[in-house]
Amino acid sequence: KANHDVVIIGGGAAGQAVAASLLKRKPSLTIAIVEPNNEHYYQPGWTLVGGGVFERSETSRAMKDIMPDSVHWYHAAAASFTPEHHSITLENGESISYRALIVAPGLILDWDAIPGLKDSLGKYGVTSNYRIDLAPYTWELVQSTQQGTAIFTQPPMPIKCAGAPQKAMYLSCDHWKRTGRLDNIKVEFCTAGAALFGVADYVPALMEYITEYGVELAFQTTLVSVDGPTKTARFSVIDSEGNSIEIEKQFDMLHVCPPQRAPQFVAQSQLSDDAGWLNLNSETLQHKHYGNIFGLGDCSNTPNAKTAAAVRKQAPVVAENVLMVLQGEVPRAIYDGYGSCPLTVERGKIVLAEFGYGGKLQPTFPSWLVKGTQPSRLSWFLKEKMLPWIYWNGMLKGHEWLAKPTILPHRPSDHEAAQACNF
Ligand code: FAD
């Protein structure tokens, strides 16, 4: 059986960033990444593809080109865990052992959970920036829609980049406004949630755009099925008395954010919590029951915003802690829940939401430079010009600009110490 110091499941934002962070600290480690895909995606760019700002090709690179040279790449999907034996099994039946395991396979976009959706996507005016092949269709629709009804949907939480469904809407409205069509287009935002955004501090700035664009907000309104040919969407709505009713809406354009869940092989394993997500300590990102297993990224149950921005801060924490555990120490690097959501409220301006656990605001820049709760041109510049560069050349290369982890000087409690040595 092949054996490695560290095995990483997933070669996405999280898997690649943590591999780079580990190698930066200890180049001699033997690391394997298990990843079935040939392409690696910069998903934060997909909103800008749907908004006509980026080309699709700018948001992906060949996986082989970003895999670090010294990493052993298993070109297959992970299928199951045997934590007692420090091994995993791949879908092709191969078994791999590790001294430490990092679980980062992202999440599943559950298109099948909405009957009629999959068959309608890419035609009948139904689109989604959550699939790179469809993001260009979003921009096509935005350009071709002259009048009628445009509906943007948001499923129940958790979802990755919780602001992305409304980002698509603001950029569409901005285009319709600039081209003098907005008055002829009825825009609706149908969200399963009870608020426009999870962190209240950002809502006033967003509400100004909702008013300016004339968007109709429908809370507790969840997409349940789509009929493409008749351009009809069905929603489950919680009414003012708390009863659930179903209603139908006609659309000319429908932008869907699909429901999201943990990957099946994680949800069905002993590593998951009751909801199926990877069961981690929210500070150390160590598994709650297996001391030599860590996780990061969208598959985790830590209550942060599921974003690449979160991954940027998580990767060095996991790298530090994995190295400590490999040396028989207790993990002392701490993640504070940072995540970020650059809300593209108009072409050229962004409300830069940055917050940690409990919705605590964590602005990167001083308020005289960028006031996160207000639309800012500098934040747009950051999103369009700087963040993609930082992603490819910083985060995926183990440069930890503005992401230095907090390392506690002392060992935490005995209980945690016991947990760390539990392998
Ligand atoms: P991913 O990057 O999705 O990678 C998971 C990897 O695991 C994939 O390569 C996959 O092939 C692999 N994998 C899956 N199953 C297996 C298996 N069984 N075995 C092995 N490998 C497997 N974030 C921001 O910070 N800012 C934004 O503005 C932003 N906007 C977004 C807009 C959209 C439309 C979308 C879709 C996302 C956006 N995000 C944004 C979120 C960000 O892209 C994710 O949070 C980030 O990619 C999470 O990294 P990850 O590695 O956990 O998952």
C-alpha cells in the first residue's frame, strides 16, 4: 500500500492552497493529492463571467500546471475512509495510507434536487453562474433580455459564496439600467432565507441598490421545480402565518443557485456531523474525533462563509497544525472564521463584506481606504485586478500575504492534547 506523510483529498482551492503552505514550511514532506478532475477552477471569477467582465478561460487552468512538482497526484476520486488504519480507498479500489489526512473535496451542487432544472439549464432563459459552462449564457441572456420578468433564486444555507446569487442580479440590473431597459424588466429575488444578507451591517448598502434597481424581494421563497418549455418556476413560500404554500411564477430569465450539500462519501462516513459536513474543531480545523485528520474549505461544518477567502486563511492554520501533530504536538494555530464576499453591486463598485465567526466584522483595510459596508471602487479594482493574481500566484504558491495564522504559545486543555495524540 502506498504511504505518504500527508494525503490531501481534493485539488481545488483548499487542497492546493494547503499543499503549497505545507511545502513552503517543510519541502521534504511526502504529499499526495487525490483529485479526479483535469481542470482547476477559480470560481470567484464566475460571477464576472456572468457579468460580461471576464472571459471563461480566465477562470480555469490545467490541474497538471498547478500541481506542485513534488506532489504525487492520484488522478481519481476518494471513495471511503478507514481512519483506524490511517488509510483511504479510492473509487478505483486503490488504498492509500497517511500519517496525516486533509479532507478538502468541496461541496456538491445538487441540481437534481429541483425537478426540471437540469433539463432546462442553458436554454429557455434558465441559467446559473454556479456552472462555468453556463456563466457565459447568463451574460448572453442579460444582453438579449429587453423586457419581461427576471428571477434570481437563492436556496437554503449553507451555500458557497452566499452573496453570489445577488451578485448576479446586481450586475444584470446594472447592465439593464445602463442600456435603458430596466424600467421594462421586472426583477425578483426569491430567497429561502429571511434576510437579504446574513450579516446585518451590510444590508443597508445592499438595500439602496435593491431600491435603485426596483427589485422585488421575496423572502422564505424556495425554488422547488422548473418547467423550461413553459418558462414557469414553482416556489414553496412560508406565508405570514407560518404555513407553507406553493406558487408559480412566469419568467423570461431565471438565474438559479442550486441547493448544496456535503459530498456523499463524507456524509456517509464516520467523519461527518449529523448534517453530513466534515466534523471539525472550528478553531484548529482538526477533526473532532481523529487527531491526525484535518479539513478545510467548503466541505467543513465550521460556521464561516464558504469562500475562497476563508480558504486563504484556513490553509496556513491547517499546515501549521498538521506539522505540529506530525511532531507529536498539540495543534496551536487558530482560525478565526474569516471569510469574505465581495458583493458586486454595480459594474465598478463592490460592497466588500469581510467577517468572521458570529458575523464579527474583520476588515482587511483601514476604513479611510475601504469602508466595507459602503460601495467602493477600490474594492472592485481588488476583485477584478488583484484577487485573481493573488489567488494564482500567492495562495496557490504558499505565499501567505495577510494570512499569517495566530499561533497560541501554550498547549490547550488536556482534553485537546489527548485528541491530538489519538492516532
Ligand atoms: P473547490 O474549489 O470546489 O474544490 C474541490 C475539489 O475537490 C475539486 O477540484 C473537486 O474535483 C475535488 N473533489 C470532489 N470530490 C472529490 C473526491 N471524491 N475525491 C477527490 N477529490 C474530489 N469565494 C470567494 O472567496 N469570493 C468570491 O467572490 C466567490 N464567489 C463565488 C462565486 C461562485 C459562482 C462560486 C460557485 C463560488 C464562489 N466562491 C467565492 C467560493 C469559492 O470558490 C469556494 O469557497 C472555494 O472554491 C472552496 O474551495 P474548496 O477547495 O473547498 O472547493
